[in-house]
Amino acid sequence: MLFTALFGSVEQGIIYAIMALGVYLTFRVLDFPDLTVDGSFVTGAATAAMMIVLGYHPILATITAIVAGFIAGCMTGLLHTKGKINPLLSGILMMIALYSINLRIMGLTAENAIVRPNIPLLNSDTVFTQFQSFWGNLGIDTALTDFLKNTLGLKTAPSTWGTIIIVLIITLAIKFIADWFLKTEVGLAIRATGDNKRMIRSFSANTDTLIVLGLGLSNALVAFSGALIAQYSKFADVNMGIGMIVIGLASVIIGEAIFGTKTIFRTTLAVVAGAIIYRIIYAVALRIEWLDTGDMKLITAVIVILALVIPQVLEKQREKKRKAKRRIERQHELAQGGNRLA
Amino acid sequence: MLKLEGINKIFNEGTPDEKIALDNINLHLAPGDFVTIIGSNGAGKSTMMNMISGALTPDFGSVTIADQEVTRLPEYKRSKYIGRVFQDPMAGTAPTMTIEENLAIAYSRNTKRGLRGGVSRSRKDFFRTSLEKLHLNLENRLNAKVGMLSGGERQALSLLMATFTRPAILLLDEHTAALDPSRAELITNLTKQLVEENQLTTLMVTHNMQQAIDLGNRLIMMDKGQIILSIDEEKKPNLTIPDLMAEFENIRGEKMNSDRALLG
């Protein structure tokens, strides 16, 4: 049982990793705390679900969702750069605006209403069912299941390996594209914008444009993740984005703490891993008897707080130890010096 | 190369804090001119630099760089023509990025930034040979993060980044003031070397009178938003600090009150 439950968490974690990469792009690279995420995640899910229900191809629906997220991110960027609104407030304003917009987007599928709070995708064609019809014919599933059951002696096995394979391919592709992009001329300029605005302006780069572009790309990834989650769980809901920014942040911080940030390649990998680890922690926490699903937001907040505080405490203790060691060495030296004098 | 005509700027106009920062500034620089600027605090030196770089726009008057009127051009568009080194060694580089990435950013100054890789192999070679000129062994640390460098090293890197694309104008805003004397000397020598090599038209603000006398072919003195003294190419080689002090007293009818200007 546990294996299958964790297997599902890993699948979801890999999809959420795309969102986490988006959060990494704003929080870390651009140094812009972007709260649009809570809204744009749902925008992605709502757009994809709406189009799928209306009969469009799931891939087209997903691409449209990505574009919608890009536009939402650019709007936040424009609020900040052209409207001169504080970054946090720009994101919050956009997040609130998107709540209504998302209801309208899903409302496009309703026959006698303008807004709609959710769309089920139970019998719809999604990118996953499409891939499954191709994957199922390959016979890899039966082979792997046989291996798990007969050779390793597991009682249950995942119903399919297709989903994890396809999401892994998508997420790793995005990770590698992000690595490449952050080393291009535009990518370097975006990173410098987060690092030292005055400097990059003196090298003829328009920081306003770069911020808008960075926010657009970040929210495009977030919406992509939302679109895939909606298709994965066969459900889009207007409240599915609540706390998404904190989950993204938790993934980034957990990943960075465990795997380090030495190079970009390593950091993006850490972010992906962080997202998967977060989902596993989530799944394990839910199996604790006295915890309820409703407690998850609190647990997420606690994880982020711990991940932020513990490294500081550790660093302080290390410093204390270093100082103590130096004091002892110094006393030792003095004692020796005293001996020489005597 | 650079023409400032009738530049005026008033800060906090119409409030009790009103301050005339620049009062009818006229300045012409021929190609290859290296002008040092001295003056006490609040004389308008930095404001003038910001007018040229585009960080500030004048209330009236015009700025022309390389025969192009740029008065209203935003900073990021103008910086195609302008290399700039700030006083703060942290200001001119991006600390979390590597040396080669910082150089790549500076290298793209003149071109439209696209999806090309920032650090290609041929650029790397160019960066390495450029860094060798600094004699700081930075050419062997291309992948080190700039945040790990000392203030002097960062300032030397800033100077290289500002000059190696040969901008039309080089602005140096007290770029040695925040360094200890030996580092300051290193940067001063590098400045001389890089400006000569690239034949840059340069404007340098300094608090150090000796430095102002040693470097460059022209010197101007500013006070209360005006250029009060301009020493040309012929007179500059024989200039001494007492000369400058006497000139100031002559013009303003008061003693120069800045110890900092003397001691640097």
C-alpha cells in the first residue's frame, strides 16, 4: 500500500516541480516575491480543463494554459514596473483578480451560468490518457509489474508506469531548458537584474522589460504545472491554488538545503528534487492518524519556517564552536609563549 | 565627443529644501580628452555624472554624446555609449554570478541580447586575455563568483567591464575613494593604462587633488553647481595643489574648506 501511495506522490511531485521551477525563477533568480502563483496555477488548470471539456485537443489546451499563465505573469510585471506598485502587492492584486477570471474561464463550459467553481474531467481525454494509449501497447507495464510482484515479492504494484515516465520527461526537459536559458545573454541579464539592477542598467539592459519577461516565464511554468495537475487528478477547482506559493517556496528551500546551490544545473535539480520530497513528506504526514487533510497548510507553513530557521541556528552554532576553538588555541599559544619566557 | 549645453537642475523645487544642483553647465570634450573633476561635497559633480549617464534628466539644457542628442534617452539606452565605474566596489558587478558571466554581460552592451550563449569559447579567450592585463590572476578564476573577490579586485573587474567594449564616454565616479591606499593606487594605474590603450574619452570625479593633477589632460573645478575653473591641456602639466587652492580663493573670495579634498 505504502509503495503505491508514495508512487502517486512522486508522480505529483514531478508535476509540481514545474511550478517550483517557476517559483525559483522569481524568488531566487529575479529576487521578486511573486504571489501571482496562487492565481496563475488555477488559471492554467482552468484553461486546460475548459478547453478539454469544449472538445479541444489536450495538447492544444495545455499550450493555451501556458500562454494564459505567461500573460498573467506579465500583468504582474507591468503593475510593478509601469504602475510602480510594490512587488508583493502587485502579486496579491493579480492573484485576487485571477480568482474572478478563473471562475469566468471555467464558466465558459457552463450552459446556464457565467461562472463555475470547478470542472471534472472524469471521462475526458487528457495528455495522460493519450500517452497511455501509446504506452499501453509497448507492454512495459506488464513486464515491470511482473518483476515487482514475482522477483521483489511486492503485493501491489502501480497500475501504470506511463504517467511517471511522461511527467519525468517533461519536467527534466524544462529543467534543462531553464539551465540553458539562464546562460544565454537574455538569461544572464535576467539574473543580473535580480542581483544588481544598477549594474545591469549601466550595461544597456532595460530592467523593466526583463522583470516583465521573467515574471511571464515563471507564471507560464506555474500554469503549465496547473494544467497538468488538473489533467492528472481529472479535476480543476478554483481553490486548488491556495497556498501554492508556499508549497513552491517549500520545494525550493528544501531542495536547496539538501542539494546545494553551487551551479545553476545543480540548483534547478535541487528544486525538482525538493518538490518531490515535499510531496513525499505530505503523503507520510497524511498517514499519521491524528492529522487531517485540512492540517496540511499548517504543516507546509511549519516546513518552510523550519527550513528557513534551522540553517541559521546551525550556522550560529558552528560559529560559536569556531570561536571557542580559536579561544582555546589562543590560550594554548599564550601558555606556550609563557613557558618560553620562563 | 561629449557636449553639455546650458544644463540646469533643481532638486525639490518649490519646497524649503530647494537646492540648485547644476547651474548652467557647459562642457565640451574632444575625442580622447581625459578630464578630472574636483570640488567639495555638494558641488554637483555626481549630479553632472548622473545627467550624462541618464540616471537623471536636466530641467533644461542638452546632452550630446558622439553627435547624438541623448538628453531624454533613458539610462539603459544611453549606456550603449557610456562605460561607468561607481564609487562603491559592489555596485559595478553582479555578486552571485561568475567572473566570466559578468564579463559576458558587459560584452553584450553594444548588441541586442538574444538567445545566444553568454559565454562562448571565443569570448572566453577574449575574456582571459583581457583579464591578464589586470595582473590579478583573475584569468585563472573565470568560474569564481564575483562576490568572493576583494573590493579592489571587484573594482578592477568593474573597470575592465566598463572599458573593454570601448564606449564613447567613460565615467569614473570617485572609483578609488572606497579603497585602501595601495588598492587605490593599483586601480589608478589600471585606469591610466586602460584609458590610454582604448583611447577613451574620460570624465573622472575625484576628491583627491593629487590624483586629479596626475591623471588626464584637462581639469575642471566645480562649486555650488557651477564649473568655476577649467584648466586646459597646456596649463595642466605644470599644475600644483597650492595653485589650485589659490585659484579657488581668487574666484570665490574664501578659503577652500575641504580637508578631505586635500588629503584625499
